[in-house]
Amino acid sequence: MNGSTVVKGLMVSLAVVGFCLPQAAFAAEGPSGKAPALIDVALMDGGLLVGQVVNAQGTVLKDTPVSVHRQGQEIAKARTDERGYFAVRGLGGGIYEVRAAEGQGIYRLWAPGQAPPAAQKGVLVVAGRDMVRGQGPLLGHLGMCCGSPLFIAGVVAASIAVPVAVHNSERPRSP
């Protein structure tokens, strides 16, 4: 068996394994390990930050605690009103994290009159978003099928059978 036959066999084996894996295992459905995007928000006069808290379906969350953090320290608290809105005064420019009902966002707050034109006028915190934390042996969904003894046996069998079949197909035939 020469080196090119082994390489061909390995490539075919990897292709077979790729076809066996569920496509959902590779779908992006949550945080990708990158730092969350900063959202620019313009503060109103007096360092006023306004925002709204909703759930994943868009329903407003009434009387929900909201906390504002800077550099890991909680610096302000508020509660949402009947329409899910909240307001916090006395903030300066900088990067803040706003948390409410298992939802959070990271915002770059700008002093009044200094925000870029694309800056938002307030924040929207979506509570209870699904989060992927990498639980499971391989990529969340992938771990559910890869832990199966039948799946592992199939991968092992394919890894052995495919290179043998490729090798045998390249043997010279006797007349």
C-alpha cells in the first residue's frame, strides 16, 4: 500500500463521517466565542439612559429589575414600568453592560451631543435568550449523536472499511 492510497482512503473516510454528522451541529445558533458587538447609544441630557426590556417573543416585561454595570461593578439599578421601559440618570460616556431578566447587552454610551450619527437613542434588552455554552463532548448538538455507541461503531467501521476497499480496488487483476 503506497502513500497516495492511504491519503485517498483517509479523505474518503472523512467525507463519509461528514455525511453522517447532522448539519444542525454546524449551524450558528448562539455566541461564537467572539466578544459581543458594542452598540453605540446616545445619552440624553443629564446622562440619562433609557431602554426597554422584552422577552424573546417581543412581549414587554413589567416591573422587572434592571442593573447597569461598568468594569464588573454594578453602578445603577432601575425597574421597568408598565410598558417595559426603564431610565437611569447620571451616567457618563463609556462602555456599560445592561442586565435584566437573564438578558444582557454591552453598550458604548456617548455623552449628549457627542454620539456618532448611527448611535441609537436607547437600549433594548431581550430577556431569556437561548444561550449555547458548549455543553457536551462536541459542539452541543453534535455531542448528542457522537456519544452513541452505534455512531462510534459506524465511524470506526467506515474508517477501516473504506481504506481497505480503496486499496483493494487498485490491485492489478490477474488474467
